[in-house]
Amino acid sequence: MATERTPLIPKGPAEVSNSDFALLMTGIWSLFFIGSLDATIVATLISTIGSSLESMQLSSWIGTAYLLSLCAFTPLYGRLANILGRRPSMLFAGTLFSVGTILCGFAQNMWQLVACRAIAGMGGSGMTVVGSVIMSDSVPLKSRGLYQGFGNLLFGLGGAIGAPLGGWLGDTIGWRAAFLCQSPFLVFGFLLLYLKIREPESVLAATGTNIFTKLKRIDYAGSVSLILALLTFLLGIHFKSTVGYNWDNPRVWGFLTISAVLASLFLLVELKFAAEPVMPITILTRRTPGFVALNNFLIAVLTFSTLYNTPLYFTATGRYWTFQAISSLFLVAANLILASWNLNTPEWVLYITLAPSGFGFAAVLTTTLLALIASVPREDIPLATGISYLFRTTGQVLGVSLSATLTQSLLVRNLRARILDEDIVLKILDSTAYIHTLPADLRHQATTSWALALRTVFYCHIGLAVGIFLSVLPVEEFSLPDTVAAEPMKQTQTGPAERDAERAAAADE
């Protein structure tokens, strides 16, 4: 029977010393930290970088390129971790992220920077997925949530530090230092992982296999079709929301149509042709993995749409600085309050609304990942982890791009209904700062237009939050073993009466 003194790592041939385990976790957590730090540093500096490179109209592609490659390469690493092994996959991801990030510091124009951010995204996805797989190899499922919680804590810390650090670097040393200063932390983290990663038996059993034979097992057709489907989708949304074309413009509906065709091709490849698909559809047909994937997708859409749109509200109303300082400080309740925001809402309500959303985001993602890992055989954990992060990153991309499109469409309609001067409308659409230069009556009409547009988006958030709650209910509960090698078992008795009966039986024994 397991007790409080039962070691997290089992004794025997697979034993890992406490110091090695601590160094391994330190390496993983340091990459979680730097990945989050990188994202918020760059988000803070987008306008500074755009102005410096004289390409402000292209600056949104700095974040889009990173998210696109992050999303497209995420499922690939789940398969690579099984084919090549944990250490080679992590080093490959680390090399891409490090090279891409360092090159960003030397970019001479916006397109060079966008390309380098795409390279960094290819590696950033691997750092998260393979790091999570390594943690699953090393920690019993009963303790997995605890260690994931530590990782989430450092991820949140990196995000909280990144914004003020990015602003400070941009104002003092320069935005290039925000990329170059990450290299020492990356070297430290990857050195620890290189020295301390231990491959599981399934990987060690294939050590004699030729590298070219291993590479042939990669699902190139599925990976390429997924990347192109996401890229063409984002291009269509870009021409609609950023450039301002109508839905009937060939560049909008054309790219979106191509994206739908490529997405269908991707599903066909995964179902019929790929020997080892990057996204095994069979895993998604199981109850728990399928609903976890749906839940992770919806929660990512909701969270990143909220993160994207709430700063717009504060910027439009001119109450942004305080929000930026405390926004890092719980899901359905938060978004119900969001939908009630108006110009008469007390300021303190605006600031505390997001706290339940952040708490729910961290709690649900941690527990659903644990349920997902517990629901599949051990050899499928890398694939299931990759699928989870694929749906998360896809949700991130769609949460930002679709909400931006909806917001801009509603805003244009609201502004033109309230302000007759088209030049003023266009200037408001170009910059929220312009609102504060307007006369009081026009400023009121502009802020009201912004508030109404964002309120509709927040109403959509309520539907997403309800969907998140409903998608959690079918997720099965599994017993969590105390050892790394043990397989979990589904909990078939979960009611209070059954649990009381189980405790009584155990006491009799």
C-alpha cells in the first residue's frame, strides 16, 4: 500500500537520484519559464519593433508567425518523441527555438523578423510538448498534477515578468536585447536536459535502428497539409480583419476555401494514408481524449480571445495602465461579468473580473491533461500530449484571429452609425490613441462603439465558457498509480455511497 513515505520515483533499476530528478525538473521548468517570458516580452514590444523597422502595418505578423508555426509543429513532436527519442527531440526543438530567437535580435527588416519568429515557434512547440512527455516519464500520475502545477506557476511567473521586462528593455537597451538576453537561460536549461534525460524502454529498444529508417516514419504529408491549412486560414482572416477586405473579396474567400480543402486533405491523410499519423484520429474517438481535446480547444479560444480583447477595452476607455499592472492577479462567472461592462461600470469591477478566468484556465488545463495521460496506454502518452497541445495552440490562433475579425466588423458598423465623418472613423480604426484627441461628444461616441463591439464578443465568451463546462463533464475519472511504470485504471465507482462502501471494505481487510 502506498503511503506518504512512498517515493515519487520507484526504487530499483529505474531509480533516479534526488539530485538528478531535481536537475531534470529544473531544466524542464526553466524552459516553461523562458517560453512564457518570450511570449509576453514580444507582445509588449510589437509596436516598438514595428516603429523601429518602419513596418507598423505588418507588426501583427510577429505574433501570428510564431503562433502559426507553434500550432503546426506541436503534434509532430509527440510522434518525434517516440521515433527519435526524448533527448534528440528536445535538442532539435531547443536548437530551432534558440537559433530563431537569437536571429530575431539581428533582423534588419520586418520580414526577416517574422521568418525568425516562425523558426522560434517551430522549436517552442517542441519544448512544451517534449518537456511534458519527459515529465510524464519521470513522475507517477498520482504526483503529475503537483509537478504540472509547479510548471504552471513558473509559466505564469514568466508571463508576469515578461511584460514589464520587455517595456524596460525597449525603453533602455533596445528591443533587440529582449531576444538576445534569453540565450543564457536557454543554454542552461538544455544543458541540464541533455545530461539528465533518460529514454524509456520503448525508445531504448529501437536504438539500433538506422536514423534514416526512423525519419521515414515521420508523417510529412500530414504535417505539411496542416501547416498550409493553418497558414491559408490566417491569410484569409488577415485580409478580412487587418486589411479590411469584404467577405466577397477573392483574397478572403479564396484563402479560406483553400484552407478548408487542405484541412480536409489533412484529415484524409491522417485517417487513410499515414502509417504513424501526427494526429491519430483513433485516440480522439475515445471518450476522454476526445472531450479533453474539445475542452482544451474551447478554453484556449476563450482565454486568448479574452486576453486579446480586454486590453482593447481599457485602451479605448483610457484606463489601461492600472489594468496592465494588476491583470496578472478566476470562467463562466468572469465572462458573465465581462458581458455587463459599460461606461458606468465601477473601475474596481473591471480589474477583479479576470481573476476567476485565470484560476479556471490553470486548473482545467492541469486536470484535463492529467485525465488525458491517464486514459491512454503509456506508449501513447507522447501522441496524446501532442494532440492536447495541438488543440490548445489551434484555439489560441482562432481565439485571437476570429475575435479580432468579429470585433473589427462590429466596430466599423457601430462607428459609421454614430460618426458621419469617414476620415474620423478611419483614424479611430487605425489607432485607439486618436480617440483621446477628439472632442468630448465624438470621444463618447467612439468609446461607446468600442464598448458595444467588445460586449458582443464577451457574449460569445459566455457560450464558450458554458461549452467548456459541458465538455468537462464526460471526462472519465481514473485511479492514479503511485509508480511511474504502473498503468492507471478507470474509476468505475465514483458516487459517495460507492466510495463509502470501498472505504468500509478496505477497513475490514
